[in-house]
Amino acid sequence: MMSPADATLPDSPAGRLREEVRVVANADTPVRALAAVVCFEPDRQHLTELAERLRDCPLESLLLVDNSETEAGRASVRAVAQAYELRLVASPRNVGVAEAQNIALRVAREAGCTHALLLDQDSLLDRAAIARLIDAYQVLLAGGERVAAVGPALFDPRCETTLPFVRLGRLRMRKLASSPGQLIDCDLLISSGCLLSMDAVDEVGEMDRTFFIDYVDFEWCTRAKSLGYKVFGVGDALMTHTIGDKTIKVMGRVIALHNPIRNYYAIRNAILFARKPYLSWRWRAHLAYRAAGQFVLFTFLCPQPWRRMGWMLRGAWHGLTGRGGRLGGDAGLGEAGRSRPALASALPRTLTADLSDPSQAGVRGPMRASEPVASSMRARLR
């Protein structure tokens, strides 16, 4: 098998030496890829641009999986699907990123596709990037690698930064530098832009729908690697992608900031992920370290700290008790549930002041601990 340092794309000097091998591999194992875009209340203009870019790409077909819950969002997706004659699967409710990707994988399997290219609505890539992903897969396959997926390098236009590929070190993720044409044997790929082998999906399984959103791609890549597969980053395949609703600077670092309810899923799913039987203790230590860091960051250094703390506490409780799926069940929380101060609703009055108004903290006298209080707290966390 080739080492990661030896794996190169065909247009690099070393890669041209393998061109003959790649052509033979292409002839034996042609790639028939379905591209699937997961949508949720998308910006119509941005979704149109993505569809326009994908129209002339070397793809078998293009699918839109719509999780939108408002008529405006659904109308935007329908309009783009009709304009570009795309196949559309519209869910009657938001089934989550994981299940939407599973729908795409099932469609790819039914269509006889060899690969599925998963995309988010806020990603943009072009024909050249997709061709490089396909070429990379073929080079690796010709070299004898068991490839579960290949993914592009991500460029965030808001901070004008190309995000590195990563591999787990002793506790933290190590950033992996790549040279032109090199394919990086890494530990994780984000799902958007990821070209998945359907053969690998058949063995590894689908995405874990109980995660709903967050850590879905982490878990699948790690599960694949536990079965002897590898995932590779393709540095020469560049995709524009934005993470989070906005970015803020905290102590000199650029942080992607999501809606506070996403903090619930981040903490809960880190704990659910850590409970997977195939996971190593090193991975579990990393997840604990990561969750602790997020708790400190979002509680003390980010906007809406009380709300974020409440969602994270609830997420920790649900993770420890093994509760997955969408928060609030299939119907979700609704607007009222999402806007309610999470910490104040999660804890009993005897243990909190009005935490939606920090100026009132401490006015209700000393905290009293008792079994009824503890029972009340457990009930409300549910």
C-alpha cells in the first residue's frame, strides 16, 4: 500500500508517473456519483449558484433533500429543483442532517451509483474540485488502499482561511500540512464535500440518525476507520464553505458561532459519541477535553452565555442518559421552546435566580439542596 506521502494527484509531477495506473483503475472501476445537497431554509440565490456549478460536473445526477419547515424555505428549494430539473425529496418535517444524508445514500444505492457526494447548502465547489476528488479516489484505490471517503480542503471566505486536515494526537487534534498534489491520510472529514464509497457505506453503515446534527461526520469517519478503512483529504480540491451563523474573535482566535441551541447538540452528541463501543480511550479523552473547552468558551467568552449554559447542561444530561434524536421529538421545540431561557427552565427555582436576567442573581436567598429539589431538577432537565 502507498503511504500518505506517496499518494499524489495526477497533475503533480509524481502523479503524472501514475497516470497510466490511474487510467487502468478508471477503466476497471468507473465512478458513478450522485451529488446530494441537504437543504434547510436555504438562501435561494446561494442554492441556485451551487446548482449552476454542479450542472456540468462529472456526476450521475443531482438530488436535493429538503428539511425546511417553512413554506418560504420549501418554495425556494422547489424553485431551484424545477429550474434545473433536479430530483427533490421533500421531508414533511426536519429529520436532521444525519437522516437527510441517509436518504441521499439510499437514493444513490437504488440508482446503482458507486459513490455519493454529500453537500450542505452553504458550500460551493466546481467541476475541477469534483474531478480531483474522483481522481484522488482512483489513485488511492489503484494503490491498494481501503478508501471510505475523500474530501476537499475547506476555504472560509469570512476569515479568508483554508482549514487544515486533522489527525488525533495524544489529546488534541494535530493540524496536517499538505503539499501540492498530496493526499492526506487524516482522521476526519466534514460531510459537506465528502465523496463516499457506497461499498464502504454498505459495510460501515449509514449515518447515526440519533445524532440529528453535529458530530455526524466525526462518528461515521471514526466508525469506518475502526473497520480498517481510511479517509483522505485532497488538498488540491478546494471548496468554499461557511461554518456557523457568524464568526467572532475570542482571545485572538476566530470562533464559528452557532445558534445557542446548537450548543445542546454539541455537548450531548460528544457524550453519545464517547459511549460508542468501538471508540478508543484516547478518543474519549479528546471528546471530554473538547466538550469541557466548549463549555468554558460558550459560557464565559461568547454572547448569550446563560442561554448557552442552559442548553449545554441539558445536552449533558441527555447525553449521560442516552437520549438522542431531535430535541423536543419529531415536532421539535417550536419557536417558544427555542426562545425560552434554557438554564432558567432547566433548573428549579430554589437553585436559580431569574437567570435570564443576570442582575437578579442571588436575590432569592441561599440555595437549598434536598431530594425533592434534586428530583425536580432531573424532571425539568428531561
